[in-house]
Amino acid sequence: DSGVTQTPKHLITATGQRVTLRCSPRSGDLSVYWYQQSLDQGLQFLIQYYNGEERAKGNILERFSAQQFPDLHSELNLSSLELGDSALYFCASSPGVSADTQYFGPGTRLTVL
Amino acid sequence: QQPVQSPQAVILREGEDAVINCSSSKALYSVHWYRQKHGEAPVFLMILLKGGEQKGHEKISASFNEKKQQSSLYLTASQLSYSGTYFCGTNMDSNYQLIWGAGTKLIIKP
């Protein structure tokens, strides 16, 4: 158990819908990262927040947005969902702002029908 | 620029050795290694830093050749539990994001 929690574990929805994925980092970690992993593919970095501020952006679509709240939990919002958005979405956390050890949550499996 | 991992996949018998490589065309500050079992989250294995410092917590060894900008992960006397996909993440500076390789799938057969 990494100490990072993600909810929900599974999400099934239809095309065009909007969903919110939630992540709580390990106690004391200030950075949260979001990744997308399509079936048997690598990790695609989406976005990083550090202590409430956006720190780095990767290949995140305009239909996707994220935020980190004062209690450091983070949410990833996915809208106008398409079939291709079906994937595992991982959240990871680390203590600092730089590329230190990242601790991954169990992931949210999103299925868009 | 995405680091290149090789091989893409390898199948071993239990007890055999494996080497997984991660190469970059850019000068690296650090290389991070993670293992992911099917359907699970990636788990940290090791960080190798420029200058030779190495941080890890499992009985897995690795090297970082700064001249070649290549890291190698050594799995000796492989066990069934070593099966999974190994990812390397690299960065050019401690303040930069990790860029992840495509992964190496390791299958260990009894």
C-alpha cells in the first residue's frame, strides 16, 4: 500500500459525459501527478500540481482539467468523453516539487461506452 | 525526448538473469526504475543519480553510464515475482519532469 488513495476504482460511462476522478496523496506529500495508461501502453504524463499550483503540463487534452485543493487532494475532470479516453488513470504523489520518488495510487479504470 | 528501452519484451525461465536497458540522447540527471504488474500500479524500484549515487530498497542492481546516457537494470536469479513491465523514467535536471520509456515486459516461467 503506497498511501495514495484514488476513487472510484472503476467508472463506466457513456460518450459525451463528464466524470471526476479523485486522488488523496500520501501524508506530507505536496506534489500530485496524473497519468493516463491505455491498454498495455506506457505511462502518459498529464499534469502535476505542487502545493495547490500547477507545476508541469504534459499531454493533457483541453477536455481534461485538474486542480489541487488546500487539503492537497486533487481531482481530474474529464469532459466530452470519447471511446479513446478509456484507460487506467493513475495518480502519484511525491514529497517535493522535483522528480523525486513517486508513489502511485491503485488507479481508476475508466470505460467509455 | 522519450528514453528508449530495450528489449521490448523478454521471456525467461526462473533462475535466469536479465538485463534491461534505458537510453537517452540527452544528458541525464537521474534515471528512475519502476515495475508494474498487470492491472496494478507502478512500484518504485530504484533511482540512479548523476555522479553515481544510487537509491533503492529492493535487491535489484543497476548502473548508470553517464558517457553513454544509459542505465541498465540487472535482475539476477530471476523469480516468478519479477514478472511485470519495467519502466524507466529520466530527467535532465532535478526540477524537470520525468519522461517515461515505453516499458519492457518481463515474463518469468517456472
